[in-house]
Amino acid sequence: MFRPGRPLAAALLSLACSAPDPERIEEPYGGDAFPSGRTTFELPAGALGVVSNSGSDSLTLLDLERPDVIGSAPVGLDPVEVDGPHHVAVDRAANVAFTALSYPPPTFVPGPHAAHGSSQRRGVVQKLALEDLAPIAQAQVDVNPGDVVLSADGTLLLVSHFDLRRVMLEKELEEQRADITILDAATLETVRSIRTCIAPHGVALSRPAAELAFVACYGEDALAVLDTTTGDAPELVSLGPGGLPGSPAYGPYAAVLSPGDETVAVSNTTSRDVRFFDVATREFRVNFATVPGEPYFPAWSADGARLFVPTQGTDALVVVDTESGELLDVKTFEPSECVRPHAAVFAADPQTLFLVCEGDHMSPSVVLAVNAATLEIEDTLAVGVYPDGLAVGGAP
């Protein structure tokens, strides 16, 4: 995956040809590439976690109340090449999970995140049964799917496309921009695609029906506000004086909505800060938090007063006061504890935070259960190679 904050030219000069428009795959994959007789998982009565392991082409199911590992199963289309399941969404009521296959580029590109954003192969969204992670349906989307998020009411699935190739391949700004694809979660039919910005990644949705989507626009130093009901061109709210297209000064990568829907926390990997967007005024607040490393997907406390921010470069978990931007606490991890923290998520218990650690991208990594008050590690759960997403589903 492309490392946010680094120049794009070296990673993209060898890439060619623009991606075609997305098309629907009518039939799900038949499963010949994987052994027959999938394991049926015993799902917990309470909070269930689903982890996408992009380096081992698998999903891992977690019982988040015990906490414990339930099991893992392969996903994807090819048992030999890397399919790269990137991020995950879960609908416990429908007993399904969704993941996006984000294929690496055909040639090696340097950097820990080089493959993400540089692929020439179109992505695939898979809908999977939770009981055994077998495919139910799938749909082809554009190249380099980034985030995959489900509306709170379970009706819509949104996919961003972190497509960094367009900056090098296209001259016109509008052609350099990638789409947000909106799918019907029941059928995976495309509802609409909205041309959004350069390299859109993290997506936050208004609740419950996702009439608005807030998208971190990495390549344009902006937050896009999309009306998903109309498909109109989005409103792009700038973070400040930015760099050239595709070479950001801020590098917004993740967007997470507060529990009360008033504020979007935007993690900026280039400027190494987290900024707060006011939904009502459509402006960024003056106060923001400068953190010790590159910030990724944070988690809000239940009352919205604190933000738990994973950082890389300095591998840490940072607690931020969401009003002042003050750093309240910093937990720095040893390599034996957590390498490259990527995403923080709360489940049912507001006292326990789950932290996804990418690891070294070559060997299996972990998800940590962390005490939200003390930041002490309470449990370590073994997952697959290069985990990059954790979705939580409550009781069915």
C-alpha cells in the first residue's frame, strides 16, 4: 500500500492506462480455488468483530466480549495471488459482512503502503455469510478500493477509490479525481457513482440512512461532503493552503463521525494532525491536535469528549481532548506489543478499546484490547497478515 505523505512520482511512473468504468459481476465466485467444506463458526450472542487481513487474504472473527478469536477463513478470488481484502463492514442483523478486494500493482513499488493506490486491476466488493465467510454475491468496482462502509440502517454500502494513478495519467483535474461508488447492500447493484476528489479514502456516513457522506480527500487536502440521495457534485471543504494535486500538504486519510453526529474527526497523515469538522457550519474548527506520528482511523469515546488516535512512525495510541485538541495521554508501543497501529474501535463496552496493528506486513499480527482509562493492554488477539480493518456488529 502507498505510504501516505510520501511523493507519488516514484511509485507511479511505471503505471499506465486509466481504469474502465465499474461493471456488475452477476454471479458470485464458485469457490473452486478454495477447499470444499468451509468451517461453520459459532457466533457469539454479543459483540462480534470482523478483521480484514489484507496480506493473508482472509477475515478473522472475534468475540469482543470475552474477548477471544473465533476463527479465520480465506476470502477472495485467487488462492495463489494476493487479493488484498481491504477494510470490512458488518451487518449482524442480516448475518453478512462486506469487504473490498484491493489488488496490488503488477510490479513492486517501494514503501510499506505502496500497493494501496497503485493497482491497475479493478477491485471487487464481496458480500459474505458470517457463519462461514462464504461468498453470497460480489460486484466489480473501480481500481484501488479504499474504504468500505455500511449505512447504519443496513441499506447502502459505500466504497471509496484511493486511486493515485490518475494524478500521473490524467491532465485535467476532473479526470484526476476518483469516484465514490454507492451500492445497494442487499443486491450489490450500483445505485450511483459520484466523482469526488483525488484519492478519496476514509468515509463517514450520517445516521441512520447515510444521506450525507464525509470523505477524506487525500490528494486535494479537503473533506468532501456528498449528498448520496442526488449524486450532485460534492462540496469540497479545504483544510488550508494545500500542495499540488496528489502531493498534499495535509494528506487527509481517515474520517470518523462523532457519536452525536455533530463532528467529523479527520486524520491527516502528512501534517500529522487531527482536525475537527463541524457538520452544522461546514467548517473546520480552529482547535486541532498535533500528534507524534501519522494518524490513522481513530475512535470517539461514547460521550464524544475524547478521541483515541492510532499513529505510525511513532507507534502509539494518543488520547485527544476533542474540544481543545490537547493531548491527554500517549501510549507508545514496543515492537513486541504493536507495530503500525492502524484503527481504533469500541464495541459494546466503553471501557475497552480494540486496536488493529498492521504488523510488519509479512507475518501474522494482532488486535489489542486496551483499557480506555489507563491505556494498558488487557488482551492480545492473534489475527492474519497485515490486518487493516475491524468492523463491529452487535447482537443479531
